[in-house]
Amino acid sequence: MPVWYANPDPTFQPAMRLIDDITNAKEAVVTTSFDHDYSTGMIVRIYVPDKYGMSQIDGQDAPITVLTSDTFSIEIDTTDYDSFSAPVTPPYCHKTSLCVPIGNVNNSYNLAVRNVT
């Protein structure tokens, strides 16, 4: 099985995060594999490979509302989408589901860059 890794403390913030779950809801709730460090108003793009289900959301982007340190809601109605389900048995998927920050609707650069020494 491939091992996927996303640096929890990258040089540049905000960074992509691996997705553990996406709910079927009017405003989908996305759960990341660890703290995302995102802020409300950011725009993220969701990537979901076919084997994860919910392929209808793949490539869509929308503003988010942060709910907890590892969850956020996204303004995409997924009620009629397939259920999200990460593959757990062979054949495993060689890609993983990701959320990637692509913009911000806020008037400031919240968490745009974090200098690391």
C-alpha cells in the first residue's frame, strides 16, 4: 500500500491537506488528516480520485468556513453525490484525496506565508 505524506508544518502556509472524509450535505463538511491551519473565507479546490467515491466534487473550488482544527464546511451541495470512502483493501488507489488552497476572499493575507528558521 502506498504511504501518503503531507508535511504538517510546511515552510509555506497554507498548504495542501489530505482528506479523510467528506459528508453528503447541503454544505459538505471536510475532515483533514491533521490540523489544516486554514481560515474562514479561504478558497480551496478539492481533488478526489475515482476510487474514493464522490468523484462529482473532483476539481471544484469554493470558500470554506472553519469548524474545528481539522474540519471545515465548503459551499458545495453534495447531497446527491456518491458517498466518500477511502479505499482500504487492494487494489489501492495510487492517488489520494486532497484539498488545496487557491485563494482568499478576505481583505488580508491570513496565514499566507510563515517564515521558518
